[in-house]
Amino acid sequence: MSYPSLLTPEEMLTTAKERLGIPTIVCICGSTRFMDAMAEADLRETAAGRIVVKPGVNMKVAHELWADPVPTEALKVRLDELHRAKIRLASEVLVVGDYIGTSTTAEIRYARGLGIPVRFTHPEVDPDAGPTE
């Protein structure tokens, strides 16, 4: 006797979003140096009928919440965890900008490891793309 296979949490989330009629959810990733470009991408993705999640904090801009270095380290950890949750929630990832650092590279590999498609505003910076001729 065979038993039906159980759905993974990711499959359950995908099924639930489909059953609820949730539009495509795009998670914007990239260096916070591209926050203006991320805002533009948010506008365009939203106008195209997609739900957008993106970094909500730019720690390169001074703010009282990250003025003290001790709690700032804990905040960085929480923000990284939060962004990974946004990636898990997403139907796809959009990488913004013409530069990709180690954090964004890790986010791309995390998304791809989960089977989440990744798009780029600048495809030439895809760390997993082969050499172009």
C-alpha cells in the first residue's frame, strides 16, 4: 500500500498562495547602496501587479536605532533573518544593481537552493552565470 507524500512547508505555502489567489510576490535583493533603484523596481513591480518585499532598513544612513554598536550587531542578525524570511515568502527574487557583494551572493544562492527563480536588473552580475563570449 502506498501513501501519499506529505507536502513540504514550501509546497504548502505555494499551494496556499495559489488557493488564496495571492499575486506573485517579489523579494528585492541587493546592496543597500541601490536603495533608490530598489524603490524604482518596487514601483515597477507593483504597477505590474506584483506584491513587493524588500529591505526596509539602510544601515549606511545614520539613525539612532543603530548608533550604539552593541545592539547594532543584534539588529543586523535580526534583519538578515527577516530578509531570509522574505525570500522564503517570495515567488521570485529580483536582484537590483550592477554590483553584488557577499551578502547578496548568499541571498541568491539561498533563493536558488529553495528553488525560487532569480531575476537581475543587470544579468551580467549573476554569480552563477557562466562566462559570456
